Amino acid sequence: MPANAFINKPDPPSDAELAAALGPAKRVWDATLDDLAREYGVSAHEWKCYSRKWGWSLRAKRKDRTIIWLSPSEGSFTALFILGDKAVRAAQKSKLPRRVLTALNAAPKYPEGTGLRLQPSARDLTTLKTLAAIKIAN
């Protein structure tokens, strides 16, 4: 995965800084957040930086539950879902693209769940919404 665009930055990025870093990928970033808010109520957003060497990521939540993390890079971003065992099984039974299922099967396992990382493009909006729905349901 590409490096975070905001490593060693003491404050969360402004919208202008985010747009400059993401470039054309900002449209996909915004569409992802807009669609998840409208369709699933994932409307709380919080910038987090656990270490300056890792940079800033946006945590998108539904009520108090984190549904997706978005990590900005230069010209792209990474979407991270932490899926519990039930959600992983549901995703494996879904009609997600083969490359996403391959990434899911190879994803690292953490105590809190399986960490599925994707670098989405505009064609992946449906995939991100499907994964969010699976996470919410499980």
C-alpha cells in the first residue's frame, strides 16, 4: 500500500490539503463517504493519528461503531475494513469481485478481526458499499 500523505503532520489535513494530496481520487473519496452516509447512516467522521510516522486516517462511523477507515496517499487512498469472523464468512459467500475475495483471504488477522485493505477506484464504490453493509449486518 502507498505511504500516507500526511506522515509527520501535527494536525489533521484540511479539505484543501486532502484534495491536493488525493487529486482525482478525491471524487471517489467523497462519493464513498456520501454513499455510506446516505445509504447506511455512516455519517460520523473523525480524523485519527496514532503515530506521526503512520500519518492521518479518517474513521467513518455509524453511531459509535467504526465501519471503514480511509487513509489518504498521494493520488489515491486505502480503504480498511476490520471484519469479524461472521462478516468474513458473509463476505466470502457474497458476490464480491474475485480480487477482493483473494485480498480478504490473504488479509492479516488481528485480535479485533481481519484487516481487509483495498485501494479503491470509481468502479469499486459498489464493492465498498457491499463491504460496509456486511460489516453493519455482522
